Amino acid sequence: MSAPRTGTISVPRPLSAPTVRSRLRGATGAVGLAVVRTPELTIGALAVIVTAAFSWVPSLWYDEAATVTSATRSWPQLWAELHSVDAVHGLYYALMHAWFWLVGYTPFTLRFPSALAIGVAAGLVVALGRRLGGRRLGIVAGLVFLALPRVQWAGGEGRPYATITALSVCLTLVGLTAVRRTRSGRRPVLWWSAYGVVALVAVTFNVYLALAVVAHAVVLLWTGLAERRRTRDSLMTARGSSAQPLVSRRAVRSWMIAAGSAALLVSPFVLAVASQSKQVGWIAGITERTNDQVFATAWFGGLNWYAAVAWTLMAVGVVVAVVRSHRRSPSVRALFRMQAVRVALPLAILPTAALVGATALGEHLYSPKYASLSLPFVALLIALALTVVRPKALLVGGLAVVLVLSVPNAYDVKTPLSKQDSTWARAASIVAAARDARPDADEGVIYGSVYRHPGATADIIRVSYPWAFTGMTDLGVRKDGPESGVLWNQTGDLATTVPARLGDIDTVWFVGGTSRNIEPEAAAVLARQGFVAEHHWQTGTVLLTQYVRAR
């Protein structure tokens, strides 16, 4: 019999410190390579992760509840609503309706589309920066964009502002491509058609995006005048210039056709939105707060120190680009960076200037949140200043400072009370916990006022957190919002509606606000029906009382 076969067993050697370090360096290098090769995807994905993380923590507030009540209605109910209110957000509500049909409603699913939109916008900012000034400018602009306080806010908000931001930079990138394709002669008609379609969709999504189209006209005019001056100077110095201009008459004519066609097609929608102008009646005229809103709130989340740094960097970026481009023999890089200024500056300044000007003339249209379409171009102007820094180590350090300065705000927008100090989530959890202690109770609810929003009742809390109120009978509702084509339910005369609906109900909740408190009236009506208050809570501006039938 032959002997058994023998062999050796290899035992892996423990990793030495140099091996670990080399692998870490390899991983770091791989990440760096990914950022360099595909910065649009890398920074876009980072933006989604950062803005979506913990977005479910803050309590919902009034504007987000408007999204929920609209997007959770049936198609006929939503159509009826848009005929009376919020037509300006109709496309957004329709998209959110389809989204909720797919994934259901929770605070996270409400806000996640905004995080996705910020990711898309961040990637497009990188692409625009690369197109205008190279890879370095694109990467820095994308990271600065993500760090802006108002971008962090928009990415965690269940409203259309993040998508508005993405559409503004998308429209600009398509327009820039169309202009360059016109110069090269490579299918310009296709790109101008795409520009018109994107403009049509953008303005339908939000009418204020028409200001981006107007800003593009300023970009074309400014660029055309600058090219004419440069050509004239070249001829005067006998240098000549045979290069074809970026903005030719054909490009201007094509823009006018595309923008005019979009304007014609979207005009019925704009007229419908204008007919509902009363819904922005809450916007104040020009006040002493307007300067602070323009300076700090609109782009920088109300942080004055952050705004001061950002405005300084924007000014430096513009001044340096202008000075270098006006030298006797400017470099190609200087000319490209000046073109970046011509694109970004009108899109950053003109929308706010137009809205503030209209408000000053009596048409109250300016609110800081409507300036979100300018955020990509604010980031681009700041990046122009940062990328002036040499050597690269100092640039990385400056960018790191900008990112670190954004951390406190990134935390603040993810706290439970970050949205108008809303405590609706806490109120809903109180109701849910108390109901769990009495699982067999037949319950009704009376909704009172809601703080700061006289057009709504505290039913808005049920809309935001429906699982806490499932099975309750609304004892005071007089007019059902979805059935009536309005945003919110309306409460009727309690002395009439409550007794008629009590039936076998043995527990009644009062949910209301600290302003215009109607609880004394509700308590009197319930007392006549044999109910007494058993528990009372207050969380923020929300009042909660549990009444039970006396035994």
C-alpha cells in the first residue's frame, strides 16, 4: 500500500505596517482617481448621501404639509385643487403623487427626491465648471455648491426648490452646448430644440425659472459685446483675429426662436398662475429685513459671517477674472475664466434683482427661497476665487476651510426643530403613545388653529403624520379640503357639529395651536356632553388635550 500523499499548508503572513499603509494609500489613490476621472458622478453621489442622511429627523412644517396633502390626493382631486390654488407647483405635485404611489409616504420619501435633485445639480455644476474653466474649477465649484447652507436646506426640504436649482443649471448647460455647437456646426438645431424643450419644462415646473432664460439673454449680449471689443482691439493692433466668435448672429437668432417658442407654449400656464397671485399675498413688500434676506438668507441660510466670506470671495473671483482678461495679451485660461464670469454673474444676480425690483414696484414676489435657482452660479463665482490660489496645497486648504465652515449648518438643518421650530412630530408621537395605552377606545378629534397659518387647522398635523390619527372621527370638520378643491379642511360651528357626530365615542382629542385658541369653546361643548379633560400636553406651539366621557 502506498503512503498517503503529503503537502504543505500555506499560512498567510500578518500584514506588516508598511503593507497596511500601502493599501490605505492605494485606496485613497483609487478614490482620488475616481474624483478626477468622473467628478460629476462622484460629487453628485456625495451630494445625495450628505443631503439625504438624517433627512427624516426634522418635523414637517406648513409648506411640506402642502406637498403631502396635494400629492396624496386622487388625480381628479389634485386637478380640482390646481384650478383654485398652487397651480405654480402643479407639475411638482403630480411627480410627487407618482412617487408616493411607487414608494408610499413617509417624511424620508417626501424629502428624498430633493436629495436626488441636489445630487443631479451638483454633478451638473461640476460639468458646467469644467466646460467653462477646466477640471479644477468644476470640482471646486461642485464641492462649494454642496457646502452652501441653502443647498443643504433645499436638499432636505419636501418642496420643489432643489429641482428648480437642478433645472436652472441644466438649462444653462444645454444652452452653452447649443451655442458652441452653433459655432462648430455640429447639429446645432438639435441642441437648440433641446434648449427650448428644457425651458418649457423648467418654466412649467416653476415660473420663476423664466428669469434664467432672461439671464441667458444677458449672457449672450455681454459675450457678444466683449467679442466685438476684442476683435476691434486685435485689428487696431494689427494682430488680426480669424477665430470664429462664440456668440454669432446665428446663435442669437436660434436662442430667440427657442426661447420664444417655449414662451408661446407656456404662456397659458403662466396666465393661470398669475390668476392665483393671491396665494403669495403673505409676501411682504420691501422692508428693513429685505437687505438681510438678500445678503445672508437667500443663499447662505441667514448666517451673516458665512455670507460675508462668500460675498468677498465672489467679488475677488470676478475682479481677478476681469483684470486678467483685460491685460494686453491675456492667456487662454484668463479668457475662459472671464467667460465663466459672464455666464455665472447674470444668473446669480439678475433673478434676485428682478424679484426685488418687482416687489419694490408693488408686485410682492420676492422671498429668499425663490432665489434657489441662482445657487449653482454663486458656487461657480466662489470657486473662481478659490482656484486663483496657488500652489495646489493652499487651494485644498482653502476648500477644506469652506467645507468645514458648512458643517454646523449641515447639522442645524437636520435637527428635530429645524423647520420653523415645528413640533408636529412630537405632537403626533404623544397622540400615538396615549392611544396605544387605550387600544379599545372609540376616539374622535377636534382640530383647532395652527400657529402662524390662519388658513389651516391643526388637521395639518394629521396630514403630516396620518398613522398617529388613524381611525379617529373628525368631529368639527365642515368643509373637506380634497373634496372641495382647496388645500385644507375647514372647521365648522362646534356646538352644532360635535354633538351630532359623537355617537358611541368615549374619548375626544383636542389638537390646536397657541394662537387663536378655540379649546375653551371645544371644552364647553364637550362638557355639556359629559366629557372631562383627563390629560393635557403642550409641545412648542401645539396644544393637546385628551377628554374622556365621565363615568
